[in-house]
Amino acid sequence: MTISSLDEIENYNGQPVISVQYTYNYANGGTGGSIEINKNTGEIIQYYDVKSHLLEQIGEKQKTEKPISKEAALAQAVKYLKEWAPSYLHNYAMPVDEPFFEKGMGNYYFNFPRIVNGIVVQGDQIGVQIAADGSLGSLNINFQEVENWPTIDKVISAEEAKAKLKEALSLKLNYMKQGIDEDNHHYDLVYSPTFNEDPMSYLDAQTGEWKSIYGANNTTVISHPWAEEELNYLISAKILDIKNKKDFNADASITKGEALKVVMNSISYFYSGGYYGNRENMPQTFDNIDPKHPLYQSIERAVEMGVIKPAKSFDMDAKVTREELAAWYIRVLGLEQAGKHSDIYKLNFADANKVNKEYAGYVALASSLGLLETDKDKFNPEQEVTYAELAASTIRLAHEMSEKRNGIYY
């Protein structure tokens, strides 16, 4: 085990923390993680047990346990919170939703919601993973100091809110599968509610106005025949930064630097495990990307996660190809070990001979998962990725991460 770095920084919630980066090295590589400690109290607020991943990498099987019960797992989660982070607990309540249960590993994932004025605070919770044997798998405290909370005595009445909701209500028909059990292949037809035909809109309880979660106005900024929704979502969520919207061409090729920034922003935005803090002692991986470079944080985070490989320099202005993007996506999903074994895959594309051998496994996986689509039975591996294609595919990546729960590990 090697301590890679120890930094005193402010995390994305503005708390002073000590971040400890560590690596376990073994014969053919290494795997690592980090622990984040509240500098003022010494409490551990970010933690992930890398043991199962480490054993998998070195070819050892982890001892399987019969999972403890949900009630016992919850009791263990409370025990660890009282031991590791007691000063936060008066802000949070016991879980109000059923925990996610990972059947294959026997892990339980609990969310303890923050409560203010008797109201649940969306997006602020303590996440705890309990392994099958009752040990702590991960801990994530997403606490933020807020001095002035909106008072509940100025909200519109429940009757007025119901009337506005009823007026804006519409229904959308979907196929939906209960849970993510691999043995369950049944889909139900269900109606889901939408308001103003926008699944991301909400009613402001103080003003009575409809707003979008990712912006006050839900307007279309960019028009496109097949990626309009994805492009505008990424723009409104500030994942995709467009300087001149009038002259923006969604079908133009995107550079590696800009593409990597979008991918890393997407991962951090959808899943609040990682962030780009100001790490004073973070090593510089590429000679041409120093700490003052605008892409430094995105690129170093990509190296840390294994999305790109260390080298002498990084050509951020080169265009990214479809086969390169396939490799990025598969590494994000934690499937590097499967993707790099190119010899075990048979590509059935009409242009399979154009896929570089080193990318064959990644291309096969990205195609089979539906992350990158084919055109007339061709994958077009060396074709440059456009803004539109990146927007559509990174949304698919987010859905895949959500379904496989891979976001938990970052």
C-alpha cells in the first residue's frame, strides 16, 4: 500500500477536509481510492472499501457470505454512523425509502435524508453501503452549511398548488422493469406523470411559478434533428459550455479536450461521488497540462479514474474518434479488464476490419451496450465524434451507470 497524496482542501460543499489518496500495488498493476476526513472534527465523511475490487484484480475470490437481513444491515449502518460521523446525525432522519439491494454481492445501500423544518432536503443525504457480512462498504456524507432556509409560512396553499399541478399534469406511457435482477426479463406498461410535458419541471412553492430543475426557463437553445433534447439538457445543466449559441454547429467534430471535459462533467454531475477540488499537491500527469490549464482538473480526474492513460503529453486539440470514445465509456463503466482483451471478441460490423485491434474489445462492448450506435451496419471506428453524437451517447452512458449502480464507486 502506498499513500499517493495527502491534501488539505475544501470539498465541493465548502468544508475544510483532509483528502488521503492511496494505492494498493500488485504484480500487474494497482488499484486505489481515497478517504476524506473532516479537518475540524476528524470524522470520516467519504470512504469506499476497495477490498472486493482488489481481490478481483489479483485473481482471488472473495468469500461469499449469506447476506444479513435488511433490519440487521440498517442497524449496522446506524452503528457505523454513530462511530464515524456522530456530529452530523442530528441533521438527518432514518431512511424513508426502501434500500437498494445488490443481489449478486448481497450489499445494501441506505440513504439517510436531511430534515429541515420537518421537510426532506432533496439531494442532501448520508449514503451508507453495508456488505453481506455487515461490514462497511462505503460512506458518503453530502452535508452543506446553509444559514438561511426559506420559511414555510410564505408558500402558496396546498389547494392552489393542487390546482396548478392538475392543470399542468399529463401522462406518459412507458415500459418499466421492476428492479435490476438479471433473471427478471419482464417489463410492465406503466403511466408516469409529467408536468408541462417536462419530466424535469417543478412548482415553486413560494412564487407558484413553474421552473425547470436545470434552469429557470425551459427553452430550446440548440435545434437538431435527433439530438436536440440531449444537447439542450447538457447546456442547461452547464455540462456543455457553448460560447456562441448562434454560430454553434452540433454536427461539428469535437476535440479530445472538450469531449473529455463533457464526459467528466457528466459523471460528476449525475453522481455526486467525485469533485474537482483544488488539490495543491496533485501530481501533473502530462507535460503540456499544468495546474493552471483550464482542463487540468478534468484531465487529472480522468487519469485517476483510468479513463485515459498517462503519457508524456495529451493532444487536447486532436479530434476524438468513435473507437477512442468507446474505450473511454467502457473504462468509465469499470469494464477495462474485459475491454482490453481484444482477441476474445468477434465484430460483426461491415467495417470490422477498420477497427484498430487495441480498441476491438471496447468497440464490441460499447456497441452491445447501446452506447454508440451503428449506421447501415457500420461502426465507423475512425470517424470523428460530433457534439451531437457525444451529447446523445453520454446520456446513454449515464443511464447505463445508473442501472448498473457503477456511480457508487466513484
